[in-house]
Amino acid sequence: MPVITCIEDLKRLHRRRTPRMFWDYCESGSYTEQTFRDNCSDFSLIRLRQRVARDLSDRDTSGTMLGQPVTMPVALAPVGSCGMQYPDGEILAARAAARFGVPFTLSTMSICSIEDVAEHAGPGFWFQLYVMRDEDFVDAVIERAKKAGCSALVLTLDLQVLGQRHKDLKNGLTSPPRPTIPNLLDILRRPRWALAMARTPRRQFRNIVGHVKGVTDLADLTAWTNEQFDPKLDWSKVARIRDQWGGKLVLKGVLDAEDAQMAVDAGADAVVVSNHGGRQLDGALSSIRALPSIVRAVGGQTEVWLDSGIRSGQDVLKALALGATGTMIGRAYLHGLGAMGEAGVTAALEVIRKEIDITMALCGERRLRDVGRHDLLVPEDFEGRWG
Ligand SMILES: Cc1cc2nc3c(=O)[nH]c(=O)nc-3n(C[C@H](O)[C@H](O)[C@H](O)COP(=O)(O)O)c2cc1C
């Protein structure tokens, strides 16, 4: 068992153990990848304020998200095709999250189905919805999530049209991969992945295949998904979905204070400040730069979470100090999953929790709820000069 001390260790193993097309799918942003890069590099512009000679005993990283107690305010973001990074990936990640005491979000575009995850990892996870043109599918999948015991609906708003990721097109990304010679050669170099994948029946988007009329194989599925993301999604549709769901609603993909206010007016229990991990609007602000204005606009009215760019507990602390009440991680846990399955997700969560704890302490804080702007040194122009 390799010694894992940071997310970077898991990332290296993930890259080595996962077929190239799925690694590229994880580790890419759209177009020039400017926003993808900024998401991480902007965190490093913020410095932490070192404090000394304070009582640091009895520290506590716990909190709540949507009123639910959490070991730390870090939820697993929805990630499509987890089950291609590692066989049965969604079930394994959901289990690791439940055991650790943080929420797991299942993507619409998951390999394991909602029912399968509920059966093998237990109910209570969150379900992420992509609004599709096929309204029957949307209605049915909301009902399936309710029936499976999902405790929140995470509605993603920033993917009405798809930002292009060059590598996915060049790799001809499909789940399962097409049996071309380069793909087969690449898979042969990852025998551990190939053998485990051969053993599982879960190799397609199982929330969709078998649930949409006419979609039975890979060709049907590719054709269906390519034309399904709904460009007409607007606030009236959000309201319709909110009413149909009737439970806790998280609106994800908000990067602008005006939209954040509309999200609150639409009944969001939480908004996620996110640019989809730099996979959609290339050239958009990094999430961490967008956060302060959104906190000022809606902070007192709803929970404000941040994702995109978090790779450490230090990053989580910076987001909380800038006013986020919670965070989500995508790639940071996916690296754990791709590296070592369930144990890898647990390792990723443990790394981040320890980093939060030590960083909080070295800032002179004992509890996350006491963390604030006073713990940071932020460059004067961090938010400004973008108008
Ligand atoms: C490989 C991959 C697949 C993703 N799939 C989805 C998805 O199906 N639904 C969704 O709402 N967001 C999806 N996202 C975005 C994540 O939910 C999250 O916003 C993003 O990963 C946060 O950035 P980070 O990876 O830097 O933490 C995906 C992200 C990645 C990296």
C-alpha cells in the first residue's frame, strides 16, 4: 500500500491506473483550459494568517450542510461516469462518503443507477439532475430519486449546452470504450482496471439505458445524450422541478450575484458557486474569485457553497473564510477513486480533513464556525478590476 500524504499522491496513482480516455475526461477543462487552471491558481493568491499562542485543544471540523450533520463541510460533487474511473465507482464512493460522514451526490450521468447505489450503499445520498429535453425522462428520474430515498436534489444550471473538451473529442470518449486498437492497447496496459471492469455488469449509463424508450445500446445512448441537454432550461422550469421534487433543493453552477439572487427567489436551499470545474465557460472567473460578491448578495438568505479548484484542506478553509458555508469536491475525490476505489476515496477525505484541522489550528482557530475573513490575507485587487 503506497503512503498517501496528499491529493497529489492519489492523482499520480489515478493517472497510472486508469485508461487514458477516462483520465483525460477527468483532468480536462473546456477549450484553452484557462478557467480550469485559474480555479486552482487563484486559491494560491490568498494567504493564511498565522497566529500563535492560542489554546488549540478540542478542535472540531464538523458542521452541517442542508441541516445535515457532516464530519466536515465537504460534499462529494456529482461526477459523470465515476464507474469508468473505477469499476462500480459510484457505489464505492457513496459508501466511503457515508462511512466518513459527508454527503455523496450521484450524477444523472452515472454508470451505477440510482436504485443500485441505494441498494448497495444505502439511501440518503443526493441526486444531481441534468434537465433533458425528454420531459418524461426528467419526471421519471425525479420520481426514481424520491423512491430511492435521496435526501436532496442538486439541479445543475450551467450545462444547457456543452463546453467543448478537445481531448474527449480526439479520444472518441464513450462508456464503455469503443474497441479500437489504440483503446485496446491502452486498456491492456491497465490490467487491474481491465480485469475488475470485466467482472462488473456496470459499464453503461444505467440511469438512462433501459429507462428511455429506444435506448438499448451504446449507439442509441450516444445519439440520445448528444441531443438531450435542454437549451430551454429557464427559471420557470426550475420552479416546476422544485415543485415536483418537493424536498431540499440545491442549485449548482451559479457564478454571478444576480443569478444567485434569482436562485434564492426560486427557492434554493443552497447555491453552489461553481464553473463546473472549468469544464463549461472557458474564460469565466474562477469560483473562489466569484465567491465574495455572491456571499454579499445572498449570504444571509441561503447556504452558499463553493466548488471548482479545491485540492486541499487549505483550499476548503480559504473558501469558508471568504464566506462559503460549505464546499464540494470533484477531482480531489475522483483521484482517490481512480487510484484505489473505496479506500482511495476514504484516503482523499482523510487527507482533506486532517489538512483542515491543522490549518485551522495554525490560524489560531478551534472551530470552523469561527473561521472568517480575519484568517486571510487577500490581495487588494482579488475581486476587483473585472467590471
Ligand atoms: C470528470 C467530471 C465529471 C463531471 N460530471 C458532472 C456531472 O455529471 N454533473 C454535474 O453537475 N457536474 C459534473 N462535474 C462538475 C463537478 O460536479 C464539480 O462542479 C467540479 O468537479 C468541481 O471542480 P473540481 O473538480 O476542481 O473540484 C464533473 C466534473 C468532472 C471533473
